[in-house]
Amino acid sequence: MKIVIAPDSFKGSLTARQAADAIERGVRRVTPDADIIPIPMADGGEGTVRALVDATGGRLISAHVTGPLGEPVAATYGILGDGATAVIEMAKAAGLHLVGTTPDPLRATTRGVGELILDALDRGMERIIVGLGGSATNDGGAGMAQALGVRLLDGDGRNLPSGGAALADLDRIDCTGLDPRVARTSIILASDVTNPLTGPDGASAVFGPQKGATPAMVEQLDRALSHYAAVVRRDTGRSVDAIPGSGAAGGLGAGFLAFTDATMRSGIDLVVETVGLKEQAIGADYCFTGEGRIDGQTQYGKTPMGVARAVREVAPACHVIALAGSIGEDAEQLNALGFAAVFGIQPGAVSLQEALAGASRNLERTAEQVMRLLVS
């Protein structure tokens, strides 16, 4: 019997590796001789670095970089087991969690993301995966570009200060100082966001309020990003404002597309490819996946859905079982999309604190009981 165990993290309680280990313990109580393959997963958002490092036998790197409001922060990224690929979550350097109760969407910068890329280049990386999401920023990737050597200049030839609001004063772009290693490096953006940079569905309008932007700030930032996109088009020949995904992470997607040859991929598809999920799932009889919450939205680019599709592509008869900390509305829709069943792991009505504290134990217990049913 071959069993693949490929969960995402259970946010606030378990990493993807810890979740996979808990499920494996439960399954092995029932089928100790089964061929069990644990594969920590993610979808390009929070937890992607840890999942890919764990799945490939890589290592974590810590670097001090510029935080979203200019203060130094200690950020981690991963080097995968191949020794040539770095994986970065932009939120580690410019995430909303780093600004606490004092967000400043007009001034927040992605400079730290560029500094992490420089650190990876200094270590000889040939491929860099960047997870877009969870940002405190709305600067169109300007800070990232400045860290890599791009000069964004006002009418007096001075470097623009940090933040999206300053882009309203952008007069010209000088790319002559862009680190030449960037052109020799494969950069892949992991994101399932399809928003453009500007307009009613753009970075400022859709995500700005989550970062503390008032309606007036949203209008100010959208105008600034529109001007930025126009100057990018004039000075680099690249039109980035309407590209799906250019609005990801406060427009960081646009910054990468403007100043590098980055390509954009679905986060879950990229992780599936990087960890070799399909290759390892050939001939699987059962697959356990899951994450903290499963509902009708899970089908739209979330880890369990990506796992189900990938596994059933190479093992059509495989039974895919999802385990979740909580089950929300319309989760039953997943049964028609390749899931044999979806189970919640809570033993009863508990507080959030109790649910988080007991996640490992409850996941292990539920996996054991489900496995007993499958082999009975």
C-alpha cells in the first residue's frame, strides 16, 4: 500500500512538516508496513519557504534587511536542496505583520525584498522563487528595484524616497546600475493573485485598505502607480500595469516584471513541481492533504486542491482525503472535484486557543481513525 501525505501548514499551530509528521504517526498505527511518503506543501504564500526547505532537504538563511517602514529586520529565506535555488517570501522582509498597529501604506517599502535577493545572489543562486503575498507595501516594487541598483529620479535628478506616494514625483528611470547578475538569474514569482497594478481591481483599490489606506490614500496611491507605470513604459519599453498579477503584493509583481525577466506562476503549481509531488505520487493508493481551514474557496488555488489534482493526474484511482482544523461553507463542493472525503479534526466545541494547542494530537487521532475506516 502506498500513501502520500501532503498537507499545507495549519497556520498558528503546525508547520507543513509538523502536520505531515502528525498524519504519518496516525496512519502508521494502522498500517505500519505501508509505503508512506510525507511531502510538506504550500501554495506560494506563508509557509512556502519552510515547506520547500523541508521537502528538498535545504536550509534556512537569516539576513538583516530594511523593513517596510525603514527599520532593520531579521528575515529568513531558504536555499533548497539543489544548492542553487533560493526561495523568498516577500512578507518576511515587507510583510504586514512587521508594521504592527502603525501601518503606513504611503511610505512602506519593498527595499528589503531586493536586499534578500542580493544576499541570495551573493551566495551564488541561479534560480530565485519569490512568494508574493502578505505585504504591508503599495510601492509597485520600487524599493525592491532601488535595492537592486535601479535609480528612480525626480525632476531634479534626486533619488525618490521610499513608498508608493513618492512615485507621483517620478521623472525618469535609470537602469544602468541594475546588478548585472539579475539578468543571469531565473526569477519565478509564485502568486495566485490576478489583479492588475492599477484601476478598480488594482493593488491600491483592492489591497490598500487592508494595509491601512483610507479612501483618499487609495486614490493617491493609484494615481502614483499609474504615473509610475507610464514612466516604466516610456523608459524601459515594458507595459506592466494591465498584466494579470502585476498588482500582487502592492504591485511588487509589476516591479519584477518591469526590471527583471521574471515569470509568474501559480503558487501551488510551482510548489508541486519543485517538490516533485507528481513523480512521488505515481501508484499511490491514498493521499492525505489538508490545512487549517477548508471551505468552498479551497478549490481556487489552495494547497489541498492543487494536491488533489496533481496526485489524481498520475494516480487516477487514488483516494484523496482532506483533514482540516475547521470546515467552512460549501466544503462539500470538493467531493465533485477529486476529494473522496473531507474531515474536521476537532473532537468537539473548543476555543481557538484550545484548537491551536491540540492541533497535532487531533490531526494524528483523526488520521488514525480515517485510516482504520479505509482498511476495514
